[in-house]
Amino acid sequence: MNELIKKAKKGDKSAFSEVILYYQNDLYKIARTRLSENADIEDAVQETIISAYESIHKLKNISKFKTWLVTILINQCNRIYNEQSKLKNAYCKYGLNENCDATTQDRINLQFDNLMSLLNSDERTILVLYYSEGYKTKEIARILDMNESTVRNKMSKARQKIENNLKEDYINE
Amino acid sequence: MNSIDYVIENILLKDLQTPNSYTQRVNYTLRTLPEKKNNIMSKKIKFAFATVCCCLCLTVGVVFAKNYIKDFFNFNAGMDTAIENGYIEEPKTEYIEVNDTEAKIENFLMDDFNFSFTVSIKLPDNLDASKIARGRLVNLIITDEENRTIYCENKDTFEKFKQGKDLKYEFGEYGENFVDNGSNWYIKEKDSETNTLKLIYNLYTPNKYPKSKKLNFSFTNINLSEREIYENEETVLQGNWSIDVDVPEKFYNRECIVYTVESCSNKNMTITQAEVYDTCMKFKFDLAFKKIYEEGDTEEEINKKGAELFYEQQKIEEELKEKYMVRDFQAEAKAKELQEKWLKEHSEEIAKEGWILYYYWNSRNLGIYI
């Protein structure tokens, strides 16, 4: 991967495309923690790709490529979220919202959505970055522009919310 | 680590199913990125394909140059090999006209893992090909002489195809009879003089495409739009196009060499498959799970151990990429099944002992395509 990123940094479009395709599912998952509409997620990821392509030559440390990419994505998501106040509280919960995207019918997507519906936007992103993407709390703090202690607190609250809500379903079975 | 962490991980570590529109949007964005002027990479990128595996004794001595514009947009490097070696067919078919719109299969490529084709569409006079940004074949179904479904867009189309036939499989029963899994498509060329569009379709499958001798491409509508992204505002050309194509022998007589693994120097690695095809080499391996966390570990210790494991993984990946010219990693469905099965069987043990699968979950059971 580092070789591809090096090539992309030198302007190789094909290498850049391969790197993005490698991370496209991760980008989708992270964007989905902050935006509920697929069209908005697609906009955010598209803008992220274009922005990353235009500025990748400025990236100093290629080992931080993904963190850098995720930071751009989060900023794009925040921009779209702020532009569209309609998204407030719009995160859909299966069975309660007819406008849920069809992909939520998928079992895994459904589990993901149900878990996410318990949390607020920051908590969702923190959990996905920590558990799914493997970032440390320090790195998450940098990506989300928060104090590390805030990230830890939010993660703790998120865990507590999930534990309270899912205990009966998942743990006592 | 406590039980709730495992519950969260169990959900969050799985890949989400992304909508087709998302994949198409990403592909479109990548395709339309401008070339950079300071691109110092040579357009002729030579891929050394000579591979000597410490554990496989496997040699494939093909060196080739990638100095063409790829017609079939696919990031499986095996496709490059295929096209560069002339592994593509231009069938002798005529345009089929329905309601003033003509269509024919311009060329296609088929191997075990890739199936791509170009369809040329001559538009009626009231439409201007140069203004069309997006096109698609609606209710597309591709079948072969043994009524196997190579690709089918939707269930209704399959049910119509099934009528009057004694098929032993149903829509969505993925396997050797129903191979379809995914697709992407885009307009490759527009010719104003002949008012023609060339629409490329790339199909892919985790199964294997059959060794078909004849193919039939059928679709009911051709939908066109002057806008690239949005799905509404489409012009619908109605009709029923059915195009038959003979598959050349080089496609259906393709061979695969299976290598047997005698030994492997890495104790943590079990090689489960090593095969060489006309278009690519493929091997898969499993990496052993590893206990790294102890009960009572602080978060700092967990982070430290996790980072060590991560770097160990990266080292293995880098070695594979540099030493064996491995170009891409793809998680296999099998890996997920194994993980789910393993997790189910060991959930109590996991919770009790504090085992961590974290870094092994996303892509540690790898299929590698060269």
C-alpha cells in the first residue's frame, strides 16, 4: 500500500485510484456515522476523493495517509451536515422510518444501523474509528479536533448506552 | 476488554454492503479525475510477474508492458495481462435494430474471474450521441447454451427467462449455474458522425465463470441521460434486443494449473490455494489467530500491543508486496464465514480469556491476486 501511495503522491492517477478503491468501504462506513442519506454520503466521499487527489502531493508522511484521508472525509461530512439542518435527528432506525435506505435490509447493515441509532454523531464516528478502523484515542482526537479526554469520555458514554440497550438482546442470551 | 467490546466489534468490524450507486459514484469520480501534468510515472509500467515463493516453488515468467488505454476498466491486474496478450474477442455480429435503435456486441473478454463487454448502440435521429453522459441496458440478462445465468439484473427478468425451461436453480442461488454477482458500466466512446455510443460493462464474480461456448445478451430497454449522476430524467428506448455470440475456443478451453503446497516456512501461515490462470495467479492463505491481550490490561497496554500486532501485520503485507509483487489484497467471503463460525464457537472463551481478533478480522484471511 505504501508503494501505491508513494506513486499517487507523485501524480500517478492509477495508483491513487487503487488506493481509494482499497479504502472505499471504510470511507462509506465512516461517512455513514455522520450522514444518513446515501446521496449525501456519496457527495462527501466524492469531494473527499477530489480534494485528496488535488492535495496529496502536500502529504508529508505517507504512513498517515489514511488518517489524513479520514480527516478530509470528516470535514466534508461536517460541511454537508451543517448545510443541511434537515439531517438533524434523521438517523433512521429500522422499522420506524419508511425512508430507510434499501441496504438496511441487509442483516449486517441492519445491525450496524441499530447500533448506530443508539448514539449521537460524534459517538458513532468515535466508535467506528476506534473499533472498525483501529485508531487510538489520541489519533481520533486529532481527526475530530477534540481533546483526547473528550474522546475517551464520549467513547465511555457510547459503550454505556450500548450496554444498557443491548444487554438483554446480546449478553444475556 | 469486556463483553460489550466484543459485541461492538462483532458488528462494527463487518463490511457494510454499499449501495451500487455509491460504487458507481466512486468509480465515476476516479475516472473523471484529471491527469496531473507533473506525472512523473512512465506510462509504460512494467510488472515483473516472475514469482518465486519461499513456500510454493512457483515460477511464472511473464513480463509485460501496460502501455495502452484500458478499455475494460477493472482493477484486477489480471485483466491487464489478459488484454495485453490479446485475450479479447471481437465477434462477427451485425447490428440488431429495434424501434430505430441498433445494438451489437463490439467485443468481449471472459475468463474465470472477469467478464467484460462493449455494446455499440446506434441512436435514432432524434437523439444526439455526443450529448449523452450516461447509459445503461435495462433488464439485462446474459445466458449461455446450457441455460446458465452469467448475469441477470433482476428477479423479474430471470423469471421470464425461466418460463418454459426446466432450470435446476433459482435467482440468487449463486454458484456454477447462477454466476452473477456485480457489475459496473459507463460510456467509453461517443461518435457524432455515426451517432453511436460504446457502452462498457464489467461484470465480476467471487465464483467462476463457466466455460460457455455460446452467449446470449438480452435487454428490454436502453436508458440514456444527459447527466452523469442523477437517476431521473432518463430517455427510455424501448424494445427487446437479443444478441447471440459465439465464444472463441481460447476462452472456453482456458486452463488452470493448481499447485500443491509442500511446505511453508512461516509457521503462522497456512496456504490453502495456489493456482495459475491465463489472466492471473491466485493464492490464498490463512494466518493464525494470536493471543495478545491479557485480562486486566490497561487501555495503554492494549494500544501498545495492538500497535505491535498491527506493525507485524504490515510487515507481512509489505514483504508479500515487495518480495512477491503482490499487488492487491482482497478479503474473501470465506474468511468472514470462518470468523463468524469461530466467534460463535468461542464467544465464551473470548470473553473469559480476553482474546483479540481485531487486526485479523478485516483482511487477514487473504485472497491475493497478482
